[in-house]
Amino acid sequence: MTITRKAFLGALAGAAVIATAPAALAQQTVTLRFHQFLPPQGTIPSKAIKPWAQQVERASGGRIKVQQFDAMQLGGKPPELYDQAKDGVVDLVWTVLGYTPGRFPKAEVFELPFSVGSAESGSRAYWEYVQTYAADEFKDVKVIAVHLHGPGLIHSKDPVAKLEDLKGMKVRGGSRVINIMLEQLGAVPVGMPVPQVGEGLSKGVINATTIPWEVVPALKVQQIVKNHTTFSGSKGLYTQTFVVAMNKARYESLPPDLKKVIDDASGIETSAMFGRAMDEGDKTGRQAAEAAGNRIVALDQAETQRWQRAAAGVRATWYREVAAKGLDGQKLAAEAERLIAKYAAK
């Protein structure tokens, strides 16, 4: 069989392309678009997402670039963020799980009243819990981190110094479980994403809001309301659950070394880092309220116990609701409590 010079040179060129393909792949540079709902000065955008992006860029030798898009710059509404990551509209998102009610029934157990104190230790517990008991609820994305915020409290136009003060008050709730709790406490729950809180308070759509201290300065809540109600003990009235999620196909398209960069920037320590940012942000938020001369009502142990008793029915309601979906709510709650205690002790 005779091979012409032209055929020989063509085969040689093809072999060269094949030989250099791995090298070209190794030098691949990718840009990831990270979308979230808070303004850039917010705690998570500035103190968690930005450092995370810098870590990824350094570890990749500059081959991964993370473009941060704040305050829904790429369009849509906060409740749509999770699907934006799932469907590949963007590459990465940070969002509140409670913005899509009923979608994460196992994961929402951490939102039960008076469950969590420190966001950092709670977020470690949350990561282990999700990996062990709720991973199937996140099967459509690559989970980078899950985390919580610190002890939840109430920010109000009129003082809330006892349980009766909440009766009939229109209070923003950030999730389905929190709204159930507010109703059982005697308030009128109004569901809305956190970016709408400032306007809602200003226009009288709501009289009070449930948000952690850390988000107060970003929304200028300390300038709109003058009362803040905290609770006795280490655990807050509520918490919310969050996820940093990546489009699965985008992750799978990365070469192995860049996948490892993402893997190394995911997991329990990343979850704890986001929680730690929340804890630090709580200090800043409280300082902003104090600097504004606002009234901080610290409920004593006896009054806090009244709220705990009034909110106890939330668990029974949640147990019934998840039982209808074939879930053992009591078992899931017990495991959540065990993990919260485990990491709090550390």
C-alpha cells in the first residue's frame, strides 16, 4: 500500500492536533457568572462571595474568572435564582431556599423556631445534614455551600416588648416556615424577598420585618424603623437557609484540574465561611442600629419562654405537612438538633 506525500503530511498534522489537545485543554480559561440579589455592599456579596471568587481565581492560576453580578443585574426575581443556576441561565447563584416554598422540605427543618444560634457552627451542621439527609433535593445542581444566618430577630416601627405587641402586626416573613411561625405568634405574615423590605416598610405594606442584624445596613432598615427585638439565650427566634449552587453541566464541562479547584472551594469549610461572614455582619448591623439611636428591646428569659411556647405548634404543623410527602419530620428534626449541638460544642 502506497501513501502519498499529501496523505502522510495530513496524517502527521492530525496526530499533532491530537497530541496537543490535552495541553490546550489544560490551558482552557473559563468565565463564571455569579448572580445574587443583594447590593454589592451587603455582607455576603462583599465578605463571602468576593473572597470565594478570589480564592477560586488564585487556585486556578487565573484560568477561572468569576464575574459577580449583584442585585439581580442579569434579570429575573430572587425566587428565580435557583432555577437560573439549574437551567444554565447563569453559572452560579447565591439564594434563599425559602424563596421557593415546598421545594426543599427536608432542608427547611433548620428553619424551625429557636433552633440555631451561631451561623458558623450552624452552617457546618447544615452542610452535614444536607449531605446526609437532603442531597436528593439538590440533585440538579452542583452544591458549593449551604449555610444559615445568625439569630433571627424582629425589627419594627412600634416597639415589640411582649408577645401581645405582635398581635395583628403585619410582619414580613422570609420563608414558608417563618410565616407559619408568625401566624402562630399572632402576627399577620407578609411574604416578600429581602430586597423589597425597605420599600415595604417605607410604604406601610409591612409594620415590621424578620431579618438578621447583618442585612440591616444594606437595606438601611435602621433608618426606617427604630425598634429591634432580641431574645434571651443563644438561639434566635428563627433562621433562614441559603445555598450557593452551580450549574451542573457547566461544572461537568470543566477540565479535571479546574473541577478540583471548584471542589476544593466547596463543602463544609466554605459553608462555615459564609456563616462566619453572617456572624460578623450581625455585629456590624447591631452597631448601625445603636449608632442611629434606636431602641433595642432584649426580652428576658421568662418572656422568651412565652414566645417559645407560642411557637411550639410550628413543629407539629411542619411534621404533619412533611408526613404528607412521606417524610418523618420528627426524625429529621432530631437529626438537625443533634448536628447543631455537635458543632456548637466544637
